[in-house]
Amino acid sequence: MDAPVEKIQAGFPISRGQVFYKNTIFTKLANPAVASAGFCSGFTFSPDGNFLAIGHYTSPYLTIYKRSGDTFTKLANPATLPTDYCYTCAFSPDGNFLAIGHYTSPYLTIYKRSGDTFTKLANPATLPTDYCYACAFSPDGNYLAVGHNASPFITIYKRSGDTFTKLANPATLPTGNGRGCAFSPDGKLLAVAHNTSPFVTIYKVEGDTFAKLLNPVNLPTGDANVCAFSPDGKLLAVAYYYSPYILIYHVETKFSAVVNGVTGLYIALENGIENSTVKANYIQTL
């Protein structure tokens, strides 16, 4: 058996040679009374787990369920629905906003939640340039990144209340269609997966500025479709078309410095810095 041996509390009667195993069991719940209307292409739980939003290919294109225990009950459709089939959806960290990326203009629909009601907000003044594959809120809920099918391939909005305002494009853009995007848990990095080399573009976030970082040494070998950071922010996974189909990066913050006359990229340590060949207790920054 692959399952771990279960620990038995003291005093529990067992026979010599008896072994107990603990398994994790996944049991299918009853289907919702009202199913989603068609092929599902994106879904997301609200951060509190009380709502499940599903984007799909047939009208109404968006189905939202409210969870009570193990029961998922379809809510009334929003008064204004997405205009075409939905590729992606994302809740804000506080669960008060729901972003939907879809196939036809305005390409992005944002709802504000009040109780069980989802009300469409006014469209941003500047919309994505084509259909949206991916969207992600920053951990503080102040930024919304949207990956889409035409240049600039990534559109980033800043939220102020119920208004989403497009920021200036990053100085260096992804090279192809933005198919996946993810903020790091601390909000200091934004990764974008796309369909042309280098297939993943990573930005450092400083206020409203998104500055492209150096490409990883080892890149995906084909179209990248999705990316995600681990909860501690120390890993970044990128899924793509070709074997081995996924790359996992260890995330470290490095900076350029001159140490004993040698220029290089270094990792900060508690009492100094290091790279693959040098350790030092002092630096002269460039």
C-alpha cells in the first residue's frame, strides 16, 4: 500500500501484527440541480469557498453557484451577461469582484458582488485589444492583469473603488498571446505565459510599474498555456505543449553588484551575499 501507516493513540487495543492505514477519499457530490449550460473552459472558487463561478461556451456563458455545505445552488444570472463564450474567470482576494475574460468585445467583464448578487461594472475606459485567455488579481486586489490574443498581449488595470484604469504598458511586452498570468503571493512578481519564445515573461512589480526581469536560463520549449506560483512564492510552475510539459522554477531575488572587482548576479544572505562562485560580507552596488 502507498498510504501512510496510521498512528494509533495510546491505550487503543490492537493485536500483534495489526497494521492500520489512513487514506484520503474523494467522494463525488450530487450534481447541482441546475447544471452549467455547456463545455466549461474556466472556473474559480471565491476565496471564502462560498461561491463557484464557471465560464462556458454556450449562453449564458457564466454560471455562478452558492455553496451551502456540500450543496451547490445556482444563483440567478447577472442582469448583464458576458457577450460570448468565456475562457477564464477570477475572484478578487476579498471576493467582492469577479473578472471574466471572453471571446468578443468588450473581452473583459467585471462584476461586483453584493451578497448573492453580481452586478456588472462599467467597462474600463481602455479595453483589452482582443479576446482574453487569462486574468488574475494581485494579492491586495488593487491590480488586475489580463492576458489576451493581440498586442500588447497583457493589459494591467489598477483598481480604485469600482473603477479599473489601464496602466501604461510595460516597457517590454510578452512576445505573443498572453495565455496565462499569475501574481506571486507577495504581489512583487507577475508571470505571463505566452505562445512564442521565450514563452514566459516575468515582471517585477513596483507600484504601478511592471519591469521585465531577465529570462530564466532554462525556458519552455513550446507554447506556454498557464503559470502559477506556490503559496510561499518560492516556486513558479509553467505548463506548455511539449515534453516534459511543465517547468518548475525556484524563485530567488538576485541583484547586480561588484564584489572584489567582479560584476555578477548575487543572492542576498542574512550576513552578506553569494553567487555560484563568490561569497562576501560587503558589496558595492552598481
